[in-house]
Amino acid sequence: MAAKNPTGEPDSAPFKVHLMTRAGRVMRARSEPVRAFSTKDEAVRFAGRQLGGHYAVYHKHKKVWPAP
């Protein structure tokens, strides 16, 4: 089953790249994604190229990169 966006239609870009922030001893995703991608490869490539921050790729609510 495809992920749904707020309008109820299938999400065309289910892979979201989030900027990670330090919350105490753990890194947590900020509430809003930086960018959204339709494939995992594109999302990982984008997150891996970013400098000066920690990024993570999520699919729905599951972290897929870097490995949890």
C-alpha cells in the first residue's frame, strides 16, 4: 500500500531527507523534511553530499540511511 499525503493521494516522493539535530545524547530529525525524493538512491546521494550537518533519509517513519 502506498503512503498517503494529507490530501489522501499516494505520495509521489516517499523518501524524505531530514536535518538531524542533537537532543541531549541522541540525534533526532527536525519536524520538517529538507527535501523529498521518489527513490532511495536519489535521497541517499543528496544526503551524502551535504556538508556542515548531519542528515538522515526516512521512508514513511522508518530511518533507512545511515543504517540505524
